[in-house]
Amino acid sequence: MGQLKNGTYQVSTKGFKGDIDLAVTIKDEQIAKIDILKEEETPNIGGKALTALVQTAQGRNDFNVDGISGASYTSKAFNQALTLAKIAAQDEKQEATLTLNDGQYTTTVNSFQEHEGLPGVGKMTMLATFKDNKITDIEVPEYTDTHIMGGMAFDILAKKAIAKQSTDLDVVTGASVSSNAFRQALDNCILQAGGQPEIFAARKIKQRTPIVENLNTDIVVIGAGMAGLCAAIEATDQGAKVLICEAQEINGSSSTRSEGFVMGAGTKEQAKHGIEDTTDAFFEDIYSLYKDEPTIDTKLMRKLTHDSTDLNNFLMENGVTWSGVTHVSEKGVRNLKRAHTTAGLGAELIENLVQSAQEKGVDLRYGLAVDRLITLNGQVQGVVARNKLGDTLIIHASSVIVAAGSYTENPEMVKELNLV
């Protein structure tokens, strides 16, 4: 390694939520100054940690500082950035330092796991194969996240890492914890192979020029949760051409991460367990609980309870298998067992619906976020959407079904509409 040349070096790494761009000024072999040009970390965690890390690193000749407790991913990204700045300040080509020992390497790191509908800490195991200083194969044989969330994210990231020979990998929308676990595991395998993760991180993945595309379909469905998938399948069964726009790159809907309870009355599953029930009784029980609510919509309530049998049959026809039926409370009218369950909770429910939709020809597009509706003379005639590559898709349709859930995933709207 040569001496460090004085200068300011702009470097970029991946933090917990996005890019961390720094301008690192080196003078007389020391870090003279660090400017944060861009960061997308959580303000009170990663953002706060970055400020502390900058203060610690300035004035030192050590290009690795102790991490901040509770902000491990941000701390690691910061140290990677310092290493990149050091490499850039040396009169050597980065590629010349890249040496990997051929072979397969394995590591296990913390990842995501859901516990009774709540996020928790799990594990994932990676097998990475290197040959001739290249990543040739990545497998994730064991993980605690679900197949249709973490599993999908791992597949997306593995393909990108191998194709681009880079760890400059964006977090997969809807699977940030699993994405960061993947990057951590791949870095560990690179280290085991005698390489420097920073070299792979420095290989920036160049995006192609965004395009504008016009599409035509009968129906656009916004959102690939339970409501959107059911609507798309039903429309396809009736002969319509359907395209689903799902903003996340995985099946990360609220339904997917739920317990997967589906309420129903007069169902085959209830009959199998000797439970006598009717949709009229279902309505009366729910009405007795909410009759004093000033905004109650009894017509909608009656439709939901009356149609619950048909919904249950529809789900079974599209691959859903019930593991049983339970109650949501042991008290009062909620004690009657109407909550239908699946062994794999909401994730299994959605996975079955996704498979059915795709087998029936629904065009399901992940990572495609709808920006606005196309209207003409007061009539909705399609949507304008954008994908992760920046492409604009103008989708013309006879009908648009909005099944995107509530505003709970929009921090600005949550702040605006929830004053408490």
C-alpha cells in the first residue's frame, strides 16, 4: 500500500435504508474532514449515529472506528466508506487489490423472523462460491423469513450480485431487514475468501436510461394484498385481462404479515368441526357489538357477513387450505369459531393466491408504484406508474381497482391525519 495523497474523495456505500455518500478530506495521512453529502438512514438511529461517527473519525489516521450500538449496519457502511476513501487516496488501482480464494464459503447472520404477527430476530445461512476472483453462485438454503418476502428478496439480490459482480445492492422494497442480512452475509463470505468487501461495494451498478412505455389492459389493480389478488382472480375468471401494480418488490402486504385469519359463517370448515352457524347469525353478532357506533354502515356489514361463505369457497377454489377454525375471544358473541386459519398464516394465504393469479394469466408486476390516475372528462381511464429503474409506464384500462390498503405506510399522511 502506498502513501495517502492529500485530497477530498467522494465515496458511497449502502446503509440500512439507502445510500450513504461522504466527502472525505485526507491531509498528511489523516482524516481531516468528513462531509455527509447524502444519507437516508432512520433519523434517530442511523442518522444520529452517522453524526457521532463523523466526529469520532475526524483527525485520526485510523480508517476504522468503533461502531455505534444499535446502528450496526450504518456503522459498517461508514467504515466501508472510510476504506474506500483510503483506497482512492492510494496511488493504486482498486481492482489490483482484489484477490479471492476459490471455493465455497458459508456464514449465518441475524435476519428477519415474524413472531405471532410481530417482527423479530431470526437467522439466515448463505453459501457463496467464488472462482477466478468472481462470485459464481449464491445460495440461501436456510432462513427464518417467509418464502414470499425474504425468500424473494434473497433471489433478487443474488441474481444482481452475480450479474454485476458487485455488492452495491439496493434494499429490496418491503424486505429491508432481510436485504441487509444478505449483504452482511455476502461480505462475510468475501472476507472468508480473503477478499475485501469494500472493493465489491465500490463497483457501482449503473442503471440504464429510463424509458416510457404505453400498455393496454382491461383492468388495473393497485396492490397485491388479499383484496387486490382476489379482485384480479375474479376479473380474470370472468374473461378480463388484468394487470396488478404492486409497489413493493416482494409480497409484503399487510395480509402477508398478518395472522391470516379469514372470518366466515356457514362454511365447510366449520361443518367439518361440527360448528353450526349462519351468515344471518354472523351479522347479528357483529351488529350487537357495533350498533352504537355513529358511523356504522349496516348495509356494508350485512354484505360482508352474507358474502363470507362465498369468499371462503373462493379462497379454497384458488388453492387455500384451512388448518382449522378458531375464535378471536372467549367472551360473548366472539366466542363462536369463525376465524379460519392456515398453517403458514397470512404468508401462506397470499402465496396460494399469487400462484393462482399467475397460473390464470394475471400480469403481476412487482416494484411498480402508481403515481397517479389517468382521467378524462371525469372518467378514470388508467394509471401512470414507475418502477425501480425509473421507467414510466402509462397503463390504459377500462377500469381501475384501488386495493392499496390505508395510509399507514405513508409517514407524511400518518403525521398529518393522526394529531395525537
